[in-house]
Amino acid sequence: MRSIRSTKHLGLIGMLLIAVAFAGLQLTAVTGRASPDTKNYLSYALSLSGESRAEAGRRAIDYSCASQQHGPLDSIPWTSRKIAGESEEQCVRRLNDSVAHWSRNGNISGMIAPFANHRFMAIFEARPGYPLFLVPFVTLFGAMWGLWLAGLVVALAGSVCVLLTLRCAGASRRAGLAGQALYLALPTGTVAMNPLSDGLSLALGTAVVLGCTLLSLDRPRTGVALVLCGLALMFPVRYSQALLLAVALTAGFALRWAWLRRCRRPSARTGQAAVLCGALAVAVYAGAHLLSWPTGQDSAQDLLTDHYRRPDLPNPWPEFLVQERVFWTAWLRRQTTYPVLPVLLALSAWALLRRRSAVLSAALAAASAGILNQAGHPNLDQLPGHRLIVFVWLLPVLAVPLLLDREPAPWTGGEGAQRSPLKRRRERDPAASRAAAHRRPAVADRHSGRGAGVGENVGAVREHRPALPVADAPAGRRIRRLR
């Protein structure tokens, strides 16, 4: 028992050390992370905290313009923001003129300051979850430190969900810690730290993946609760990503259920998970429709009309498909230049072939949701970044650490047929195994009701059992003497 407790303490210490190291690295760049969309979320959060719309807009402009004066974050990997070609005073003047212009042209309602036309700002008005999450941080610590702390909480929460997902799926402690470290070191950690809604939706997505893994391991109550809460909270944060994730999980579980049925190994849990995710996908779509939030048609028009500055296209889809072809061609060309993601995906494929873990189905579905999200926004300006396709990085985060386990977990064909962490601890710890062996005779005595001499009586029966003579055996067979 003492060794089990020390093992738990080692895992906790490792998790805390990784978190502290990540936080220390992020302290080198407390600001300099703002993107053009940051001011929209910050203005929304400040309005929710009680500021007037005008004051919230002014403070959001000050933060955004001060942040963009810092150069690209060389100390933080995966950042791609370019240096603005204007001074802080010019930035403030430009944004204040934009607010005044759109206020004169009818954008006088809503929680966000009128940085653009009302139709474009409606996209961010439909994402109240992230600004609501920011309210306590910006109220207590101000804009700069509040946004940084909010990003740190989001990043660490997502990394802990990854660690728990791997451990629940039967991975070793070192594999779980490696998954946490990969989550924080890859673009998933960088996107989580950015003051945008993508990081919070990613953290909630990891909670959904954890819930799906628990569903596959026959832990329905906790799994269903995590899937429901994760997608319900993701809905007001970024409902389009919640919809795509639910659809991808539905398709993934349905395909897996069909495959298991074809192999004559049907799994009720897989079918139930597919039904649950499908119902949640329908609920997300219906909720967005009832609230009249922007749809995929609006997103396509936003891309093709330069944020609604030009008239809408009667049929945007042919030109949208052209943009898809141009974007993915450029994206593939970029991957050949910086092949980090292809290499990690190749390692993930190796893990898929080498290990059969309950986590891999949900990880594949989450990666598919990231590709679908990027396909819905084929904007070449987003090519150097990772935030729209960030869910695809969850596949290597959850799959590559499984390669650290020397012996694959045994697979018997059923869902969740893997060694539990406690059983593997006993296998690695001789003291725990001996303690479990000493407890077994007592359990046998309790069920048989014959006291401590059961083993001796069985031995006596075996000793006095007469051996069958060889001559009495059927022809062609030899019966060994029983010992």
C-alpha cells in the first residue's frame, strides 16, 4: 500500500513539475499575444463586468495596440504573429476612427464596441462563453495579467485532461506525463495561451475526449457526464467547433460499432456513445438555429466578401470550393517545408497499428473535427497559424505517448479490455503482489467455510487418489499418473 501511494505521489509531482515549467516559460511573454479578434472578446468581457460599451471599447483598444508593439514571441514556439507596421498611437487612432465610423452607420447595439459592421460583430456576439469566462480574471487582475492567467488556466486544464485520458485508457505513468508535456509543448499549448476562444474550446474538447474514453471503458456515468458538460459548455464558447466535434465523434463511434459488429464483437457501449454524440450534434445545431446565430452560409460570405465589406454573392459555394483548393494546396506545400505535423502523424499511425487503446477512436474523431473546422475557413491569412486546425494536434498528443509503453496492453476483442493501472502496479511491485497473494487464501476460506486447512485437505485427496492403470486406457493413448 505504501508503494502504491508513493507511485501516486510521483505522478502528482511529475504533473506539477511540468505545469510549473510551462508557467515559467510563459512568464517570458505575458503580453504580445493579441490578435485582431482579441479586442472583440476583451470588449465583450469588460461590458459583462459592468463597464460601459464605450469604456470597454477604449480599454480593449489600449490593450490590443500595446500588445502588438511587442515583436514575435521568439521564446514561445509556434507563434506566427507578424509585427505591425504602425506605432501604438497610430493603432489607437485607427481603431477609434473605426469605432466612430461604425457608430455613425448604425452599429449602436450589442455588448461589443463597434469595431466593424454589425453583421461581422454578430459572429463574436454569438460566442458569450469565452468573455464570460474572462470576467473574473480581467476584473481582479486587469486586462494584461487577467488574459495571461486565463490562458494559463485553460492550457493547464487541457493538459490535465490529456493526462487523465491516457491513464484511464491504461497507459503508464510516463506515457501520461509525456502526453501532458506534448500538449503544452505543441501548438495546442500555444493556442490555449492566446487570448482567443480557441483555447477554451480546445480544453473543453479534451474533456469530451476523456468522457468518450471512459464510455469505451464501461464507465458510463462519468463518461456521459463529461461528454454532456463538455459539449454544453463548448456551445456558447464556439458552437461551430462543438457541432463539428459532435458530428466527428458520432461518425467515429458509428464506424467502430459497424466494424465490431462485422467482426462479431458487438459493443453496446460504442453504439450508445454514437447515439449520444449524434443527439448532442442535433441539439447544438438546433440551439444555434433557434438563437439565430451565424451559420456556415454566413461564414462563407464573410470570407468571400472581406468581412461583408462587399455585396453578398448569390451562390458563394463555387468560389468557396476554389478557395478550398487554393488553401489546401498551399497548406500541403507548407507541410513539406515544416514537416513537424506529418512526422507526428506518421508516429500516430504507428501507434494505431501497434496499440489498440480505447483513447484512439476519440483522438481520431477530434483530429477530424480540426480538419473540418479548417475546411470551413480556408483563409490563406490563417496558413502560418494553427488555431483553426488545432484539434488535429490532439491525435499525436494522445497517440505518440503510447509508444513509450514497452509491452502493448492485452486485447481480447471487447471494449476496454485492458489492464487497469492498479493491476499493472501489482505486476511491477512484488510487495503488492505478495500482499494480494496472502489475501487470497482468506477469501477462499471465507467462501468455503472450512477454515485454514482447505489447502491441506486438497493435497491429501490428491495424494490418496489411485492412479489409473495404463492397461485400462484405450488403445493408442497413455494416461499419466496423477500427482
